[in-house]
Amino acid sequence: MKFKTSSLIISLWLVGILTWKVTADNSPTFGDPFANLTNDLSVRFFDGKDEFTEEEDISDGLGPVFNDVSCAACHSNPAVGGDSDIVETRFGTITHNQFDPLTQLGGSLIQSQGIGPANACFGETIPTQATIQAGRKTPPLFGLGLVDNVPDSLLQQIAKNQKQNTPDIAGRPNMVKDPASGHLALGRFGWKAQVATLMTFSGDAYLNEMGITNPLFPTENAPQGDASLLAICDTVADPEDDGSGIQAFADFMSLLAPPPRGPITQSVLNGEGIFSAIGCAACHMPTLQTCPNPIKALDSVTFHPFSDFLLHDMGSLGDRIEQGQASGTEMRTAPLWGLRVRKSFLHDARATKIEDAILAHDGQGKDKHDLIAFLNSL
Ligand code: HEC
Ligand code: HEC
């Protein structure tokens, strides 16, 4: 009897603690939508997540060449919408002193798989003409709705300030023609900031990762650049997505909450000071702001991506591929939020330790202990 009463008390106590935990901390974690969305937006997030996770097949328009069958196949760590160690290959060469993506041979992005039939539409390989080859790791997508809503003018102002105050590390925007509007816009997505909006990236990825044509990217990728193969392998009429698919991806990514911070200790706070003092924060800008937006979660929000979303000349760390205005040595400042859950770092995933990623640029690894503690908290 006595035993039963005490175990009842213990279980009530446990339930109390657990419900307290759940109600005290309802802030989103990796893979969650923003907190307190309206029902309508919540439905859009979860419908979008379904599309993002759905595996496509040939009858949906998959291929003729592709890299994987769903967005989530690559964007998965530590939750749907995250990063992965999956690295894609780009190639090109230099023709008449200019970067040449070898489009006629299927460049610059390799699609590593094909839908067949036999002898026709295989996955692509690097052609012998390529003299440049680069790996591109899958980055995480948490919080990118906020990045999408930073006005061009703010990032342009940051570039101006850097030119004036820290000319040695000054970055510049990658101005790209956005297929959705037909206008020049400030690129901010991708390792070279080669894409301006989440909507455009949705269309770009649907075509270039999965081979599914859509209103923004209506033209199929020919396997290894050989258009004659399309007659054999491409049987679904273009655009294969009527626009609802890319809208669903954009909805999911826009409403995906930013990564939560880890525990903030004294060592973390010391490290944050060092991070600014030694100049990391000049490129990895801690704080940005969105413009007004009818969606409350995106409306004039102050947030902490630890990036300026500008291109910087990284010397030998550059990947030698040109995209938009980005030269071979220029890369976008990698946003550091959510760093602690990544298992590989840098554009080609060459580093498996944060220390190595830091040492790869400029060898600045001094005062490492507190600095690393800070980074482990993002
Ligand atoms: C085969 C793996 C793979 C698949 C499948 C894939 N991605 Fe990606 N994703 C990547 C890689 C690699 C990059 C970096 C591209 C670059 O900059 O060259 C990327 C970048 C992105 C970015 C930019 C992130 C940033 O930090 O700027 C977005 C947005 C994105 N993907 C969305 C999608 C969507 C939507 C889908 C499905 C339609 C998708 N991806 C399918 C591998 C993948
Ligand atoms: C001149 C601008 C600049 C400065 C200063 C700078 N970084 Fe970076 N950082 C970058 C760029 C650009 C990348 C992406 C490099 C690439 O393409 O792989 C990057 C990548 C990283 C990464 C890898 C992130 C990932 O997800 O792969 C870490 C970690 C990092 N920086 C930390 C630091 C620290 C710590 C400092 C200060 C000691 C610092 N950075 C200073 C521009 C800068």
C-alpha cells in the first residue's frame, strides 16, 4: 500500500514536471514552423512539408536526369529542412580567359542519376573537357523566410559600410536577374548567393535536383547536354509542375523557424566578445532585420543569422566556379546559425570540425577555446 501511494506521488510529480516543461518552453526547435502561426498558415506549412518530403517518380516528371527524388532526401539533418553531408559536383573550364560552364555538355551542375531507358538517359559524368571541378554541400534551410524578407537596401547598405569601415574584408552583393520578376535582384541563397528568392530557388531546385520543369524553369535539362535524348526520356508535357509544387516548397521554407540557440554560459558570452573583437562578426553579421510583411512571423523581425549574405574573396577557399557576378574566388558568407548540429562544414564539406573550417580561412584560430564554445551555441 505504502509503496503504491509513494509511486503514485512520484508519477504525479513526474507528470507535473513534464507538463511544466512542455508549457514553459513552447519555442520552436529544428524543423518546427514559427510559433503561433494562424491556422491557415499552419496548414500551408504542413502541406508544404508534405510536398517537400514527397518522393517523385517518372510519371510525376522526375528526370530525365536528376540528383534525388525529394527535397528532404538531401535536406534532412537534424530534421526535415536541414542540411546534409551530401555534396554535389559542378564543373567548367576557362575558354578565352573566361569561365565557361560547359552548358553544351550538361554543366555546370552534374545530375548524377538518370531514369533510363537502357543506353539513353544515364546519370551525368564529368566530361574530359572540364578543367575545373567543385563540390557543393547541402546547406540547411531553417529560418530562410526571414532571409528572404531582408530588403535589398539593407544588404547594400552593409556592403557600403564595409567598404568604408573595414575595406580589407569588404563584401559585395551578387546582383542576379531573377526569373520570377525579370529584374535584377540581390542574390542571397546558394553558396555564391546566386539566387534572389525562395520562390526562385524552389523552381531552380525542382528542375536541377529532380528534373521537374515548372513555370519559372520550363525547359528540361538534357542529359550531358544532348538534346536528342529528350525525345526518348522525357515523356511528360512541360511544365511538369503547374506551379503548385514550387509554391508549396516556398511556403514550407518561408514558415520554417530559425534554429534555436543552445545553452548560453559565461564561456559562450566571452566567446561572443572574441568573435566580434577579432573581426569574425564583420562578415558573419550577428543581426539583420526583415521588412514589413503581412505574415506576423516575418514582419519587421530582428534575427541572428551570423551572415551578411554578401560575396567575399576567399582566395584559395574559393571554388573557381562563376555564378552571376560571383567570381571564382568569391563565396557567400556562410550563415552560422544552427552550426552546432552540422556534421560537415565549408562549401565542399571538406571540414568535419569547426576548428578546421575556421583555420581554412586566414588561419585565424587564436583564442580558440571561448570562440569555439560560442560557435557551439549557435
Ligand atoms: C541532391 C541533393 C539536393 C536535393 C534533392 C535538393 N537540394 Fe536544395 N540544395 C542542395 C545543395 C548541394 C545546395 C547548395 C547549392 C549551391 O549553392 O550550389 C542546396 C541549396 C538549397 C537552397 C539554398 C539554401 C541557402 O542557404 O542559401 C534552397 C532554398 C534549397 N536548396 C531548396 C531545395 C528544395 C525546395 C528542394 C526540392 C525541390 C531541394 N532543395 C532539393 C542539395 C539538394
Ligand atoms: C571576409 C569575411 C569572413 C570573415 C572575416 C570570416 N568568415 Fe567565416 N566564412 C566566410 C565565408 C565566405 C565562408 C564560406 C566559405 C566556403 O565557401 O566554404 C565562411 C565559413 C565559415 C564557417 C563554416 C560554416 C559552414 O556552415 O560551413 C565557419 C565555422 C566560420 N566561417 C567561422 C568564422 C570565424 C570563427 C571567423 C573569425 C575568426 C570567420 N569565420 C571570419 C567569410 C568570413
